Amino acid sequence: MFNKILIANRGEIALRVIRAAHELGVKAVAVYSEADRLAPHVLAADEAYLIGPAPSAQSYLKADVLIDVAKRCGAEAIHPGYGFLSERAHFIQAVRDAGLVFIGPSAEAVTAMGDKTAARARMIDAGVPVVPGTKEALADAAEARRVAGEIGYPVLLKAAAGGGGKGMRIVRGEDEIEKAFESAGNEAQAAFGDRSVYVEKYLDGPRHIEIQLLADRHGNTLHLGERECSIQRRHQKLIEEAPSAVLTPDERAAMGAMAVAAARAVNYEGAGTVECLYQNGEFYFLEMNTRIQVEHPVTELVTGIDLVQWQIRIAAGEKLPFAQDDITFTGHAIECRITSEDPANSFLPSTGRIQNLLIPSGPGVRWDGGITPGVEVGLFYDPMLAKLIVHAPTRIEAVDRMKRALAELRVEGVDTSVPFHLRVMDEPEFREGRLDIKYLDRHEELLSVQPDEDTIRAAALAAALLEEERRTHRVMPRATSTAAAAPASGWRQRGWKNR
Ligand code: MV4
């Protein structure tokens, strides 16, 4: 096992990796930008080094600086977390060239899965089901028209260098194909510096189900079941769960075997995820994420396997001590991403200092967070502040446990996604597990939280109590909000929003 590792990340995932390292008796080195001097990951680490100004391009994305810090402090390995440099093949290669261990897959595996058409071609050759479509990028609009005609409309144009929905166009008929080919290519060029696009049959409203994998370097590749990730907004996942409410044990085994075949085809090592579309009992490989994912905790809770510890142990050369049949699934887990975005204001990013934080606890509750009171939430980094994860015997108990945990949570100082999550936990289709990628298109009411009767009543009561305080104890009125305004706008105040 390593003596010391460096974590090239920040926020909740840096803290998550530090915790795994410490449980393995491994020293953890943090890096931080000028904006993160007092961040929890810095305080939790055994050593911490300033790497540059707040913008990621000048700090968390500085590959050479990170490698230099790792060498100078005597770290033997680098954990990249997710985002930032986690899927940059050139960084992985530079880490290895410096004589350090990259905690993750090879540069070759990341490259193979990063190019979406190359990955599709490799998957087809490996017998992995992909959505019907082209194996290569389209040469021109005429080819797009010909192939789309063969596949049958509607089709979806996708960027070859893409992922995450950029450069994607739904084409419903032949008359739209040329314009869509042009605009998808332009968007792909702007986003990835590569205008190549390919075409697939468009699936209308499938589920987004992904399979978690662990692969050691001794030939063992196992799957740890699925996560249901259909609840997303603009390609940002908001709620994930395990297991999926719809997969049968046979479907789980078939999807798992497919994901294992996909990973084996690129000699995958470490933790990885195969993303699939699932509709009417059919599933298709979409892409592979060659990193630890945000939503990994739901898998950890239902399998009892610590994925981040295993990333480190695999990178240190250890062999997985369990076989596929040893992996069992217990109960149901749900994760809500707590972001500094205002659901009452079209998820606009919210900034400010965390004034107060009450973290939920009690039976079956886990908090993977990256904030403490006093921390400034700005616009330099991802708005995800923390993840609230619950585990319970059944899905509906997990939903009600999440409601309870969300109600305990108080984040004061910034607006958060909490009111959105509370709404979803009460929404009948969600409670029945009827999810697909169009769920939030059907439920726009969840995206613009209005105060309910209880909130208005609570605000009125608080205003009345404050008025009484003022009358009896001569409390000076606050300049920012008046008691008279509270019933109408009190819910908009920070701190009320959470309720
Ligand atoms: C699709 C699809 C429907 N049909 N492919 C979106 C991101 C990119 N990685 C793949 N995506 C999709 N590919 C075919 N052939 C629908 C989506 C899609 C989607 C997929 C997963 C999660 C959320 C999504 C939201 C919109 C569209």
C-alpha cells in the first residue's frame, strides 16, 4: 500500500478520498487554490499546498504544478477525483512519466472511451449492444441524409468528440437533416474543436441507467449493479438511486455482463461506469465514464463495498478478494445533489458565505459534503456543495427517509436546491418509480418552487413572533426585512427557503 497520496481535487470528492486514504492508513496531501485556503479538504488533509489563484485553469488544472507538488512532498500516487484532470489522457501519461501512480485507468483506456465513435466501433466489435447508427463520423450532409433514411426518423446527430449533450440534434424528418448537420457540427467545433458528428436512432424517453464496475490488474472485472440516473436537468444529474425500480435480476445480470465486456475491451483498470439507455426491456451502451462518479455512494450503500478504497487498493496492485457471485444488494439508496442553485429562480447559481449549517443524521443517513460555516461559495467552481444520501430497506422507505433528512438540513447563506428535492420526494410519479429522462420536462412545476400554504403560515407566524419580541423587549427592527413584509416575501429570505 502507498504511504502517501496526493488528491488533485477540491470539495466533497477531495474530502471523500482523504477519508478513504485515512481508513487505509495512507497519508493524504491536499492542494488548494487561493479561494480554498479554509476549505474542509485542506483542514482534513495531513499536508496541504497552495497551487495558484482561484480560476481552475490557474490551479486545479495545472498538471505540471500538481505533479511537481506530488514529487516534492513524497507522494507516490495521485487521485484525480472527478472533473478537472480525471479524464485527461495527457495528464495520466505525464503522471506515469514522472514515476508516479495514477489512481485510475490507463491513458489508452481513457482515450479509447473518450472518442465516442471509436468507442462505439470498439463496442460493436466486442459484441456490446449500441443504439443502431453509424460506426464512424459522417463525411457530409449527403451521407447524413442517406444514413438517416436507412435508420428511419427520428434520428439523433451527436458529436464524435462529445458527451454531455453538446452538439446533439434530434432530427424528426428528412427536411431538417441538412440544417441539423450544419448546426450540430458548428456546436461540436465550438465545444470540442472537432466538427465530426455521427448519427443514431433517436430513443424517445428512455431511462438512463448506468453500471458500476471495478477491475483489478489481475484480470478480475466485476460489476456492482446499476444506478438509476434519469432525473437530470440540462444533462446535470440531480437525483440518483440504486437499485433501479424496474430491472429484474436477469436484466441486471445481462447489463452487468455487457458492462464487464465493454471494460475488458479496453483493458480497463480501477472504478468505472458504463452509461446505458434502457427502454422496454432493451438496453444500449451509451458511453463509459473512466472515473469515480459523483453518485458512487448509492452503490456503496447497497453493496457495502467502498469504491474509493478499492480505487486506491487496485492502484497499489491489490487483487479484488470477491467474485461476481459474492456481490449482493441490500435495500435501497437515494442521493440528492445539494447545489448552490436557486430552484425558485430557474436554478440560477447563488453565491455567499455559508452562515450556518445543520447536517442531517440519524438512521440510514450519509452526508458527503465539502462545506463548513464560514466558507465562501463563489462562481469559480461547480455549484455542488454536498450530497445527501439515504439507505433504507425499501424504495418508498428510502424516499420518506430522504424527506426527513432534507427537512433536518439547514444551509444558511446561499440558496440551495433543497426545496426542489423536497418537492420531488412528494411527487406521485417519483414515489411510484416512474422515471425516465423526460421526467423533469413533464414536471416543470418542480423546477419553480412556489411557497406552499405551510411555508406562508410559518413565515406569518415568525413575523408575528418577531413583532411581539419588538413590542415587549424593544428589539430594534432590522433594516433588511420588515415584519409586515414577511407573510408575502418572508419565504424568499435566506434560511426560509430551505423549509
Ligand atoms: C441519446 C438519447 C436518445 N437516443 N441517444 C444525452 C447525453 C449523451 N451522453 C447521450 N444523451 C442521449 N443520447 C439516443 N440514440 C437521449 C439522450 C439524452 C439523455 C441521456 C441520458 C441522460 C439524460 C439525457 C437527456 C437528454 C437526452
